[in-house]
Amino acid sequence: MRTQKKSLFRFSVKDKDFKTASFWSGKHVKCVEVARKSQGVAIRDSKTGNILFFKNREFRAFVKGAKAGQFD
């Protein structure tokens, strides 16, 4: 018997919504893509297509930490 997983968030994101990093060369290099939605931010790895979704406040906290060097 197969069970269906329920999503924690209800959002719709299309391929055209995703933006690729500006430093991406486009030469078969894969990278992280980001789509901003009103409900939050969707992030995916272009190699796998798996999407992670973060609420706006969660993503702001991540960006703030990255700018402060917390992940270096």
C-alpha cells in the first residue's frame, strides 16, 4: 500500500519562477536556484530539481547569517 505524504506548505512554483545565480556560466554547470513567492522562498538544486521551501523570516535569517560569515 502506498501512502501519500502531505506537504507542510501550500504553494505553487513553476520553472520560470526560478532565478539562477548571476555568476553562473551556463556551460553545463549546475547550481542553486531561488524563486521568491509571497508565501516564502523556494530553493532548488538544478541537478536534482528537489525543492526546499522556507518562510520569508527563515530565509531572511539565513541571508543575515551568511552575510555575517556564520557559514564560512
